[in-house]
Amino acid sequence: MTMLKFVTDQNGIRYELSERLGQGGQGSVYAVKGGRLAVKLILGGDQLRRDRLRNQITHVRRLPLKDLALAKPLEMLRPPYTGYVMEMLTGMGPIKSLMNPPKGESSLAKWYLESGGLRRRLRLLGKAAHLLAQLHGKGLVYSDPSPENIFISLTKDDNEVWLIDTDNLQYEANPANCVFTPGFGAPELIKRTSGATSLSDAFAFAVLAFQTLTLAHPFIGDMVDAGEPELEEQAYAGLLPWIDDPNDNRNRSSFGVPRTTVLSQRLVDSFWQAFGPGRANPCARPSLSEWAERLFAAADGTIVCPGCSGTYFFNQSVCPWCNLDRPEFATIVFHLWDPGFGAEGGIAMKPKGESKQPVLMGYGAVTNNQAFIITRRLAFGSLVGQIDLPVVSVTLVDDCVKLKSLDGNRYLLLTQTGGHKSELSDREKSIKLEKGRSAWQLHFRASKELHRVAMFELRGGART
């Protein structure tokens, strides 16, 4: 088929198309040459389809979406083409590039690391979940989360996430009229017992997240892969167990990356909720906001291997990618400061059995000569706006952490006992750490306010 070179919108503006960015069941998306635009060409060019699309684009334009990373529709295309022009960042492509190794790839581990590794996948998925959760917070349903319409930065040092296909946005969906991608549609959509909902979005996202992290589809086990097409249909409809079902071995899979390498325990629990009880009961599924919180937390808990530069969870004693012993590292643990605790305030505590323990709000980890960026999400618990704006950088150098304010604000730094106080600014400050002891607190608000506190501790390597 000859590549389409030009299209024209309803205002007579002509667009030169370059490469195809993605292709799905509804059509294809092409980049527009020389600009931050893209064109979606939709299959089926009859007048009824064009009228429906025009009405939907008019509807989407009126939605409160200015603060979200969405490829918003701008103009309809002129016949004979059906489609529209939309906003798009340059240098982006579908997330499926992280889900399917190229044919003939000899080393799955090598490809996994070269495409960004574990931490990048977790962060991108966390951003995608957060973006979908923001849509749900506005009462909207995305309808079709899939590998073709969640776009990510193509360079592994960037972590932008955008949603395309916003012509599918709606407040509610008719079961007879819902759109989904085969292999990612929730069972209730396949059975036509429900229209698209926030919970069907959550199911599709869970499938996408599992495959992005493990490189295995959660319902295509060895039995389904080697069986008749009817088995695949049954699996997608929720009639077969998922591949890691702890109580049913029928659909086990020999594909993908070992789960202990790429899934935290909380993510394992979330996938079990989504594909176990959540397969038949949508209300049992984790919400998109829960997915965002757990994916971000898992990313925060990774460290960089000094040997292969792969990222892995700091509770593992060796790098799962190259078997090098875990090096010495520092943890950054976030607790809640309660001004009503004691005479001058203190770390908030919660009951645990007959004793109490500090309220944990988040954590991070950093290896020698690496930096960890404390963002607004970690420092202030912010889940609105630009949650990944940098607040403080933390760099480990031997037994010291070097701290620096990145947002222009000053923060209080003091010892656990309160005997020494200092102010953190945009001038780097170094504090010495001791193994097994959190001696310093970094406060992100005044001590008379309820706020988060970061504490630092040096941890030994696997053999120290």
C-alpha cells in the first residue's frame, strides 16, 4: 500500500505526513512533518461515521482537559478521509515498544535493559495510571487503554506519557457501542454486559502493565498459546485462570521475565486482585489511583547496579540481571510529622500489635555516586498537577549524602535529637551517615504544620 503523503482539514490547511506512529483496530496515527501535531486516520469513511466523529470531537473540546497530557483533537479532516488533526509531542511512540522484543532478539535481559530497564517501565506505567486516574476524577472514562494509544518518549532518558485516541472519551458508554482492543478488553465488555467504566479501564491497564513489566500476557499461558483459537477467546472473556493464579495451574506460562525480578510484593498483590477476584467482579479490581501509587512506590524502591547499570529492587541481595552483589546504598524514608505529638511535635506513630511504629509515607534508595530526586509527590504527597517536579536532589558519595534544593525553597535539616539545625538551600550540603542509624531529618514544611519528613540511613551491601 502506498504511503499517504498529504491530508487537508476542514479549514483547508494541508498537512504533510511523515512516519506512522501507531496502528490499531480503528485506524492509524501519523506524525505531521515539522510540527507538534499528528493525524489520526480512521477506517471507514462513510458520512454517518464522519458525523459521529464530528459530534464526538465537539464534545471532547468542551471537556475540562487543559491540564492533562492528552492528544486533544483540533480539526476534522476533509473527505475522502475520515479522521482528525491532534496535538502531539515530538519523539513519542506507542508503549508497545516496551512490551514486545524484536523478532530474533537473542537476549531478553539485554533488550529489557537497553529499552530502559525496570525503573523506567515502572515510572512510565505510574504516569500512565496517574493520567487515567485524573480522567476518572473528572468523571470521564477513557474506554480503550491499549499498547497503541498510550504514547511514551522514545528516548530512554525521557519519561513523558501522553494519551491519544481522545475521541473515545465519554462520561458513560453503551454496552452495544463500546470500543476495546482485543486482548485488553475487560470480560464484561467482551460479553457486552456492561459499557466502558473506570473499572474496565483499570482492567485494560492492568493487562498492559503486567505485559510491559513481565513481557507475558496475563491470560496467554502455555495451554492457550498451544491450543485452539477458542481457548484464547475463553481466556480473554475471563473464563480461564490467569497465568500466575496461585490456586489453578491449568494456564501456567513459561514465557516472560521472572516475576520476582520485576514485581514488588505489592504489585503481585495488585495483579492478583485484578486478574483473580477482579476477573469476574469489577469492584474487586485496584483503581487507577491505586495502580499509580504502587507503581511509583516500586520505582522509588529500585537501585542501579554498578556493573550492568540495570535497575532492581533494593531488597534483593544480588542484581538479577548480572548476578553482581548488591552494593552499599542509602535509603530515604518519608514519615509524617505531627505538630501535636509531644511539646514540639514529632514523628506520627500508629499501633502495631502491642507497640507502635512510625507512619510510612514513602521511600527511596540510592547507590554510590548516583542521585535520587525527591519530587513533589514524595515531599508533599502531591497527586495533582506536575507531581514529578524536582524538590531536592540526594546524592550518595561513600558514607555521606549530598543534598541540594532544586525548587528555590529552603528546608529545615536537623538531627534526630534536635541538637543541630541547618537550612538546606540551592547550595549543596553534605551530611555524614552511619550504618543502621537515621541521624538526620529533612523537613518540607514548618514544624508547626502537619508535613512529611525525610530520614536517611546507610545500608550495607549484600556481603557487609
